[in-house]
Amino acid sequence: MVLDVSMCSSAESSCKKDAEAHSIGDGVFLGSVKAATNIKTLESWKITRILVVDTTSSILWPDKFSYKRVKLEDIPTANLLAILPEALAFLGEAQLRRDPVLVHCTRGFSRSASVAIAFQMLFKGLSYEDALNLVKRRRPNVYPNIGFQQQLQQLDSMKTRCLTGHWGKTMNWLRSAVPQGDLTLPTSAFNVHEAIHRAIKSQLDQVEALVQATLTDCTLLQQRSPWKPHGLFFEYLHKYKTIIKDMTLLSTAVSISRQLKNLREVASHDLLGVQAAVALAGEVDSWIEIVAPLAEGTPTMENSQIVTCKPKLNMSLVDSSYNDDDDEKDNNTPESVGFERDTSNEHAIKAKRQRVV
């Protein structure tokens, strides 16, 4: 008989980062739909409540567990903020009653992770960065999509106006404070298009500054760590088919990709930092390939002589042990795709819909 360990406590030294669920503390577990369909595992963790953050998962055992579903698509323009009052009220009640609760979506990376992060922000009063880091320490491969990241940062700025104290009062404030409806409309109190644009511009500026810093700090070309967060950002940018409306960023991306690949001309490609920078260029190029066809009079892959770079690295930019067995689940959304990739044999991510942001 093979023992199926699908959940992990952060206190366990043998905890696998590819477990189907992880304890993030205080009786809250974060995971995938697989964890929610393993009755023995749920019972072993004494789970009594299940929060479903998707649109498709089945409610299997309503007689055994208390369920709550909040419908949310894993796309950057989906309104995460609007579903938080209902979701967090359910989690808060579980905390007050000391009921262990599983929060899950399809893979447990983006949607359910975003809800778990928001809960830490309001229940414990943490900043977005502190809440994100707490959840990532417990479940290392969580990665809210770019739109959810911006909305959580908006929540961080909003909560300064929230009166601390009784959880019920916090929920009443949240219900009245979060924007409803389509966040892409010009009339929205929080325009997700503009927030995503600012985030992409900030990333491009940071990468350009990092390239410039290599002129005076050669240690940056010896380390992978400075480049990895940017590689992950652009990897998910193209996995989510993130299309921008303001094409001025495209020219900047073309230039930065060229600068990254030029590092091979000034330093040995055997250096880990050079390898990571070139792999990052490949991620930027993959995003450019998606955006460029929609731009008129903007540098494209052909007229800028950009060649998609897929260097043969021993490790990808993303340090992960997830596999790709379930790539086709849940409408092929990027959350359904494991993100360990050998950059010498990149998996093609075929999304059904392009998302214009």
C-alpha cells in the first residue's frame, strides 16, 4: 500500500513543497482541489469547513463538511476584492469556532492563495508583503496572478481606514469599502488596467536598473537570486496572456531584452547570474510575442531582431518541484499549469482566451 501524504504542516521537517495542501497556521490549510477530494486526508487533519474559490469544483460531502463557494476566475481582471467579504467572513467564523478549514482552488497557487493572504492581512493586521511572505513560507509555490497582486496591494492601502477590533465590524467595513462590478471600466473606483500597467512598468524599470548595476557590481553576474523574481513575473505575464492597452511599454521591453542578452558578450555564460539574466530575457521575449502582434508601428520580434532565448540551464528561474500532470484542468488557466520548466524544453501554454489588460 502506498501512503498518500497530500497535506503538510509547516512544522514537519519532511514537508514537501509539492504537497496538495499546506498548513498556513491557526487551523487554516491552503491547497488544491486534489486535497479537497481526499476524504481520508481531510479527516486526518480534522477539517470541518471547506472554502472553494473557483467556478467548477464539485461539492462532494455536504453532510460531512460545511462548504462555502465564492466564484472567481483566475484571470488578472477578475474582481477579487468583491468576493473577499463573503470568503473572509467564512474563514473568520472558522477561526472563532476553532474549526480547521481548507481553502482551495484548482492548484492552490493564485485564487485560494490570494484569499488566504487577504485573510492574514485583515485578521492579523499584516501588510500585503508580510502576509504574502508568511503564506509563501508555508506553501512556497503560491503566486497570485498580476491582477490579484494589485488588488491585494489596494486592500493594503484601504485597510488603514479600517477600525481595528471586532471581526464583525471589520467585515462590515470591508463590504462597504470594496469596489463592485467590472474593474476594467473607467468609472471603477479601482482600475485594474492602470494598476497592472504600473506594475509592468515598475518591473521593467527594476530589470533595467539591475542590468546597469552589473557595470559596477560584478557579483550580480554570479548569482541567480537577483534575477529570479523578475523571471517569475514575466513568465506568469505571458502564461496569463497579459495584453496591455498602452503599447509604450513594448519598446522598453524590447530594449531591455536586448540588454539582458548582451550580458553574454561581457561575461562568461557559465556564470549563474548571466544564465539567469538570459533566461529572464527569454521570458520577456515570450511576453513580447503575445503583445507585439497587436501593436502598430512598435518594434516586433522580426524588425527588432529579437530571437527567443531558451538557454539550456540545469535549473529554471522558478525553483519548484510541481509537475505538469494537470495542465488541461479548469479551462487551461495558468493556475492549472505546474510551473517547473526546463528552459531548454519549454512547455507551450495554450490559453483559450486572451485577456486584454
